[in-house]
Amino acid sequence: MRIYSDSDGFHRFHEAGKGHAPAADLQIVTSDGHRIAAHSNVIASASPVLENTVYKRRKNWSSERVIHILGVRSNVVFAFLQFIYSSFSTALSSAEAKETMEKYGIQLLVLAHKYRIDWLKKACEAEIIRNLKPESAVDILQIARLCDSPRLCQRCFTLISNEFPSVQKSDAWRFVHLNDPRLEIEILQFVEQSEQRRKRWRRARSDREMYEQLSEAMECLRHICIEGCSNVGPHDRSPPRRGEAGGAVREVRVLRGAAAAHSALCYVQHQEELRWLFALQTDEAAVSAALVVV
């Protein structure tokens, strides 16, 4: 990536469309010694931290006005400034912004947090979440904590819980296992709690299905006992003819299912009302004879 060091570097890179732009009055110095020309007013208006730095040092600036942004490479700082300028112009197209975010998303998240640029921080979080993978989830979780990003932390925890066997194979997990027992315990606790929640959800879904079956069986029983219908069966079949296995036998099976479902859900409390249903199991032939219409 080309780094412009002349006074109108960002004006030539960012075509703001205004035709005239003030000359750059600030030099951004990076860790690897590169200098990037910028405008102090733009930098100050984008970040309260940089604003404080600009105006605090303005009285003491010599003819060479410099701000240091350290800890990342110059191409990351240049991308960071591109996004700052893009909020004032059409500096980056959506395709360029997406490509840059995919390439430097984590480093830009750190810079956005350090210099308190909230809109850029949210954009970085969204892009990192979109590309989150099991093998990098533990590393990104630690960065998200340092950057005070609860949304990203939660997504990392969720992915780790859902893909824990894959996470365990990553170098990041092995490092945590050897060097950070507190984080390891926290992750294992979250995985265990998530598994317990899934078990409760599966149990609730199973109970709901059983209640639905019980409701259907009780409706069938009401139809038999109150309306006196003996040809009860599946809705997509015709009633059986006399002498065929089906009608009465099927009702007995439905009643058995109702009894079993009711017993499983309510246990001992409903033993009295289920007693006569359980009696059906002892004499299927007698019940069939009583229900079949001769």
C-alpha cells in the first residue's frame, strides 16, 4: 500500500468532491517510521482522544506537527485514517470498505476502542462476528474483553459452546489451557451451562409434544364416551368394517397412549382418574366388543 507523505496526500486519495481542500497540517507517525499527512480538524472531530491530543499539543507544536499512532503497522493506520476520512467524504466505496475491514478488522477494532470512535468500533464488531470461526474464537474473545465489547464476547462464547470439539483443537485453546486457568474455567462453565439449557429446552419440547398427544387422546376419549362413537381412528382412513381389526382395537390403543402420557406427566396425583383407563389393558377383547357397533 502506498503511503503519501506530501501535504495534500489525503486530499488526492480522498476525492471529497468539493474541489478545494485545506493543506494537510499534521503528520501521523507509525511504529515502522512511516509518516502519513492528515488534517488536524478532521482527526480531532472524529475522535475525542485525538481531539484532546491535538488541542493540548497545539500550543507546543513546532513547525513540524506530529502525532504518533503506535502498536500497529503503517498500513493499518492508513486504513484507520481512511475510515475516519470516509465519514466526511466518499473516500471508500462499500466494496473497498468491506475488503479493508476483512483484512484489518481486529486491528481496527483495537484502534477504534483506543481512540473512542464508536461507529467504527461497531462496524468492526459486526464484520468480525460475520467472519468468526472456531479456531480463532478464543483469541478474539480475549481481544473483545480488552476492547470492552460485550456483544463480541457473547458471540465468541456462543460459538465456543456450539463448536467446542473444534475449539479444543486450536492453538489458542491449548495456550489458554496452559497459561490462563481462570479463562479456561470460565469457558468450561459457560459450555456446561449452555448444555444444561439445551437439555432443559429439549425436555420442555418433549413435554409439549406429550401434552399435545395427551390432548388429542383426551379429545378422542370425550368423543367416544359422550358422543358414543366407536369408529375412531386416524383422520385419513375410512372407518373399519365389522369384524376388521381397527376401530375398537385402535381406540384401546389410543386410550392406552393417553393413560401413559397422563401418567408420565402427572405421576401419582391422577392415579384415581387413570385407574379405569389402566383396566383397559387387562381385557382388550371385552372393551372391543363393548365399543364395536354390531
